[in-house]
Amino acid sequence: MGEQDTGIVSVVDDDASLRRSVRNLLTSVGFRVQAFASAEEFLASPQRTHTACLVLDLRMAGMNGLELLKHLGTTGSRIPVVILTAHGDDEARQRALQAGAVAFLSKPFRGDALLDAVRTALNR
């Protein structure tokens, strides 16, 4: 099965350049990617139901990444989540992992680390 057969990887980050970079990286290896500027935009999108993995920024205006992660958990969503953050202290990592994130990467991150985290999430 190729990367393109895995469903959509949704990227939620309020930084346009980071969204573009992550989208380019993931599409370069064959993933289908949809990008969103906010948690609210992701939740309102019909693409949400086709999301196989969510790459999510922790700190955003409006609903933050941890709040979205918790919201997905309370609604019974089983979308695996990879957290990206420039604010990766141990407390934030612990809270995100306890809320159900499958990986927690600090910005700047290595491309291969993100690809490995997404593949691991998809194979859960």
C-alpha cells in the first residue's frame, strides 16, 4: 500500500509558512494532505471525516492544539494526532501524550522525524 492509499493527512497550524512546508514534505513522499489555519477551520471542514492522521500545532489563536485533541477524544474520534510545537517543555509533552497524541515533536523538527511520526500514527 502506498502513502497515497492511507487517507488524508490534515495539517493544522496558524503559521502559513510552516503549513506550506509540512504540506510540501508530506506530498513529496506521496501523502494526500489538506492544510488548515485553525482548529475551528478543521472542525468545520468536510475533510475531517477523511482524515487518517492529524498533524497539529500546540499553540494557536482560538482553540489551541491541546483543546482540539481533547475535543476529538470526547467526541470518540480515533484520528491519530502528531503534535508539533515550538513550546515543547516536559509538562506540555506529558499533557499532550496523556490526551492521546501519538507523537510530540519540537520545532524546528527534522523532516524524517515527522515522516516517521506520521507513518507510526497511520499504522496504529
